[in-house]
Amino acid sequence: MTLEPLARPARLRPGARVAVVAPSGPVPADRLERGLDLLRGWDLDPYAAPHVLDTHPRLGHLAGTDEDRARDLQEAWCDPGVDAVLCARGGYGAHRMVDLLDWSVIRAAGPKVFVGYSDITVLHEAFALRAGFSTLHGPMVATEVFLKDEATRQALRSTLFEPESVRTLGLDAAAALVPGTARGITFGGCVSLLAADAGTPGARTSARGGLLVIEDTGEEPYRLDGILTRLLRIGALDGISGVVCGSWEACGPYEGIRAVLLDRICSLGIPVVEELGFGHGPTALTVPLGVPAVLDAPADGGRCTLTAQVPALV
């Protein structure tokens, strides 16, 4: 099965109601409030879902119980007065609650803006495969990159309000590991989460015709080797048209990461671009998932870009 474009949500307008949820790890209250203030400065009407500041009674790495985290997300999605659902942070926990969501009800509610990265990759995949909705791999409200980096904030703001203005992505540091041009439907996120999700109920069984978007944090080269090797062995990368790499924050010396990418990914013989500027790094550009796009990796050392063929939002 070849990947097809997913249903895109509507762009935001001034005054839009925005829910902030915590599907994964605990959220620092001070960062959350600073993030909400920034959203208010964009003329949005944000609110924190009821359990955003919870901590699991026994497991301190989770923002509340699985049931409460799932309930917050589903209630926000199914509330017709809510225009967007933004994640507060990643961490760990989305795997534990994704199957508690009623995806038939979510699908019936229709597409909405959904933003996150890192552990939220599990939910990006679920929205794509179980609901058929496009989502945004982008910065989260209570994270340092959103609070501190102006380029990160501007990329998200433009995507939310003027999506046609940010259809081409790419920092000056982006470079071709394998030159060429690739076309396909964007999918992916944090690559360790893609590997963890593989084989679970409702997980992706084919990515043919897809443009793979990957990044990660805290995965040393040998661990990244294992992650990519698993995806290759199970056929998860069969038929993809190209690979777009973001940041590899705290993954050890980049020379080691590049060597793994060259060995594991570049051997596929498809265009591969490194350091496009999304993920856990100091700048986190917003990347639409589930849309047709073109990856341009010039052989002459020219600027490498990922260009969405349609705006991320309608």
C-alpha cells in the first residue's frame, strides 16, 4: 500500500480556543504558564487540560494516570469549541495511553491542529493510521526550545496562522548525505519511538511512497544503529522515497551519528538530507506530517530543502 495524503485541519484564527495536554511526562508549572502566556500573545485563547500538572501517584515519570492523560486528550479533541490541541512536553508515556483513546470517536470529530514531537511520535502515528489526520511535528508549549528560540516560535506561529508562507523548510546547515530529489508523503518523528511502535496494535505496516522524517535525543551511535537496523529488518523502510534528518541532541559526537546514517540509511540509495533543523535541537522547525512534499538535496552543495506541496493547514 502506498501512502496517501491525510486530511488536513483548518488554520487558526485570532481568538481560537487551544487546549494544552500532557500525554507523557510531568510538566513544570512555571514553564507551562510561560508557554500559555506566549500563546496569549498570539491572540489565542489557551487553557490547560484538567490533568496537565498531575504526576502519577507511583510513577514519577508520568504526568498523571494513563486514564486521565487519555481523557484529557480525547475530551479536548471532541469538544467542538476547541480548535487545536497542543502538547505541553514529551518524555515518556504516550505508548501507555494511546490504546485507551476511542479512535472511532476521534475520527468522527474530524481533524484538528495537533502539535508535538519526541514521545508524541506515537500519537502522530496513531492520528495518521487510526484517524487519517495530518499533524504537526513541532515545538511543545512547556519546553525550553519553544520558550527561548524565536525562530522556533515563528515557524510554529506562521504554520498555524499562515501555513502557505512556510511550505519550504531548511536551515543553512542542512546538507545532502545522498543527493537527489524525492517526492512522497511525510511521516515519522523520533526514530526510537517509531521502532518501539513497530509491531504494536494499529502500527504502520507499510511506508511505501513515504518521505521519512527522523530525529532523536540521547541515543548513542550504537543504539541508533540498533534502532535503524530493527526498522530495516522488519521492512518498515521498504519503498520509502527519501529521508529527512533533523537534530541528534545528546547522541554523542556527530561524526559517529553520521557514520551510522551513512551505513544504515544511505545504503538504501535514496536521497538523504541531514540537519534540516527540527527535533530536540536548539531550533525546532515545524514539519507537517501526512502531506505530499518534495525533498531537494542538490549534488552541487546547494541549499537542501523540504517543500510541502500543499499548506500544512487549510
